[in-house]
Amino acid sequence: PLMLSGAFLFSSLISRKRVDKGVVEVFLYLYAISVIVNDWYGAKTMTGRYWAAQFLALDIALVCRLPARVSYVLIIGVCTWLALSSTEEGYRWGLFDISYLPDDKARTDHATGCDNPPCPMGTETAVGYFIAEAFVFLLDFYFTRRFANSLHAEHDKMQGAIGATERIASSLSRFDLTLAESILNTAHLPLPLD
């Protein structure tokens, strides 16, 4: 169901149809939770990590102009998950052992040399992984937010210019030169008029 809703959301965004921001917000929260669950399963079975898929959710939240709380909830959720999984990787306190399926143990025993894989990696390595992963995630947020803000500012300027030219064309079609001139003088057009 999540893949189908994601396909719907993505096709709506591509086709430029209006999608309610509340629907997008709920989808991104569900997507974030499913990515964390998949990452947890991948970490405990040593089949791969998926947390980096959260970049997509964060970038969609920024580009679609969702409220800032969405980005902050995603950042806090991902950084909390990274901290939990890093401490589990460093100390093996039991997070990866929750709901361990019988076939999971058989799949990971042959890949490691310890009795209870995944094997603990030590404090320094776990802290280093957490710092590196969180830094990359926050750096992506910083650059994407700057890009999205400048993109939205340019879009708003162009929308203003289009509105002003529509009013100018309308006044000129009525041969109202004084109104057209006043619109030109008061409108903040982004393009130079020669």
C-alpha cells in the first residue's frame, strides 16, 4: 500500500496536479516510518541499510513548501534512529534482537565470526558512524533548503511579473496608457525593461 500511495504522490507531483499538503505530510511520515523499519530489519539481518532513503522525504518536504515542522520531525526522527542504531552497533544492547525471526539468525551466522551477529563494533567506530551519517543528512538539509528557498523566490518573482504583464496587456487592450504606465512604475519586475 505504501508503494502505491508513493506512486500516486509522485505521479501527482510530476503531472503538476494539486495535492493537498496534508496528504503529502502524512505520506512522508508513513514513508519515514517504513524506511526506519526496513533499515532496522536490514541492520539486524546484515542485508543492507536503508536509512539514506530519508533524503528523498526531506527533499520533498522542502521543495513542496510543506510546513517547517515536517522537516524538523523528519530530521529529529532520522537523527534519533541513527543514534539508536549506532549505539546498538557499538554496544549490542538488544535493539536488533527484537522480534528476531528464526531464518534471520541462520542468514547472519555464516557472515560473521561472533555468536550473536551483528557483532559490536566498539564505541569509537559507532560514534564515528553516527557523526558522519548525521552530518551528511544535515548537510543535505542545509543545501536543499537553500536551493528550495531560492527556487521558490524566483518562482514568486516570475509569478509577479506574469501578473503585472497580464494587467498591463489588459490596460493596453483598453487603450488606457496611464494605467499601463502606473503598473509599470509600481510593479517589481525581475527582468530589465529596455
